Amino acid sequence: MGTSVNQSGKTSVRAEPNVIPMIDIMLVLLIIFMIVTPLIASGFKAVMPQGLHLDESPEDEERDVVLGIDQNGDFYLNGQMIPQQALEDQLTAIYAARTDDKILHFRADINLKYARIQDAIELARRSGVRVMAAVTDLKQEGGMFGPSKEP
């Protein structure tokens, strides 16, 4: 709104909106959407980390539970293929008996869609798993910066 002084010396209020700030805001929003929209359309690809110079630790066959998912989305519990319907019951039975160690080691194929991994995580949580440890592959020597100098 603006004010003006007329010839008699009285001020009057004009009902004219100040559109300059609105135009500035609209231009900023337009630029933001122009930058963000292509990023959203291209999608997000989650990649499991790979470790370099990892320490080998022996697996405790009796305590460690390893859940794997292959490239077809099939589940494997400790190396044995298991249907998804039976998997939740099996995990529930395993973790119901445990009081302190409710860790599930999780391994998935690198080309698997993230939605399938999220389904497995939700299934494990419903079964009583409290900690999920991602099992990763060793990173190849060399990589982007050449061979490693460490022994």
C-alpha cells in the first residue's frame, strides 16, 4: 500500500500492492525448481560401501545370522534359500530366544532395487532384530588414486 499527499495537504492511502518483492520471490522459486526438478527425475541410486584393508573376523556359526538377497530378490538365511513367508517366522523364532544379541548381518546384491532391501529391513524389524550390520565386499586395490601405499 502506498500513501500520497493531495493538494489540500491531507494524506490518502492508496490500495496498490507492491509487487516487486513478490516478483523476486517467484524468480527465486523458479530457479530452485529448475535446478531441483532434473535431480528428482533422474532418481537416487543407493550403493553399499566397500571397505579397503578390512580385518578378517571369523564368523560365529551358532550366533551370527546372515540374511542375503540375490539379484532376483530371493531370500537366503545362513546360506539356505527360504521363502519370504517362512522367513519372518524363522527370524522371529531365532530372535525371541535371544536377550542380548539381536544383530542380523545383511548382504544384498549390488544391482538389487532399494525397495526390496527396504522390505527386508522392515521384515527384520518386525521379527525382533534390533541391529542390522551390512556385509560389504572388499574394495579392489588401485581405485581412483592408484595402488595403496599401506602394507
